[in-house]
Amino acid sequence: MTNQFTSFSEPIRRNETLHKMAAYKTYPAKTMILNEDDQGGSVYFILDGKVNITGYSARGREIWYSKLGPGQSFGEMAALTGGVRSASVVAAVETKTAIITKAQFLSLLENNSDISMWLLRELVFRLDKTTNQLYERVALNMTMRMCSKILSQCSEMPNQDGEYAVFPNLVLAQVARQLNTDRENISRTISELVKEGVLRRDGRKLFVLNKIALKAKVEDV
């Protein structure tokens, strides 16, 4: 049988017990896989595709937390604590997963120290990423957060015109959810950066004209 865990690090990739016990399921794009506040249970390993991790504010506004892809997993927190799901998970594209029950997951951790260490590293990585996102939301204003987002998707090397392409193209509604604002704010911020000569817009494509100025806007805290 072909190993479907090739995108994972060695402890998961070579654990045949996990491979055999898992149930395999593919979710079409935009399918709700887990609902926030549902009773936790199964743990999901992403074999192919991507998922969005989201939640909702007290006013019912959707809050974007992160995106996960092949080689990552979700559902561990509820399985470990016995509590409810702390976030909703939606398939961003068609996504193939391997699923194990809470009991199977806990048994794997108890009997495989290398998998326990893998999970610990994964959770620490996510905590570090969440801390950085929280810092941006608290310490940076809208322009700073938008500049930080653009820099994170900006090419390292300029093109022949000395411009840095922003890839993938920014989808305003999606970016608004990620930065917890509205589409109009995103559009207005981009327009201001274009007027200042920091960005150039070509249809849906964005190019950074002045990377130093863009970085300065983020660092000016």
C-alpha cells in the first residue's frame, strides 16, 4: 500500500500502526469539517489540500485564525483536553484527510515518544505563530497590518523592472477576514499605498515599488 503520509515528518510518516488504523476521507472545497464548540473527539491529519481555521466573535463576526496544509493536523486540543472544539475548520480546497479516534490518538501518544515530541513541536510552532498574530493585532494599526501581510507574500527578488511581485494575488474579502476588518478598509489601505508610490496595482496584481518604505511602516511601532 502506498504511504499517504509522505508530507509528514518521520515519526508520522513511518508509523504503520497509525496508517492502518486511520479512516480516510476527502472533503470537497468549502465543506465544514469541524464546528466550533462541538464536542471534540477525532484527530485529522491533512494528506492533501488546505483548511481554514476560523472562529466567531460574540457579535457573530467570523475571525480567521490560520490555514493548515499537508503535513499538519487538527483536532488535537479537544482530544487532549476532553473539551469542545476551540475553532471551526473548513476545507479551503478539496482536502484529503486521515482520521483517528480520540482513544487511538491518546494510545499513540502513550506508546510512541517520537510522536509525542512531534505533536509538542507542532503545538509550539502554532503557539509562536498565534503570538505573532496577536502582537500584530494589538500593536499594529490597519496600515501596519496590511503592510506586514503584503511583505509576507512579497517575492524576495525583484523583476527586471525592479519591482517585487506580491503572490498569490490578494483576495480582498479573504484578507479582510484574516486581518479581522472589512473589505473597504483593505481597499482603502492599498489605494493609499499606491498613491504614496509604495505599491503599483495592475488589475488584481500588486507590485511593491519601495520595499524599504513598506518595511518602515511595519517597524514604526
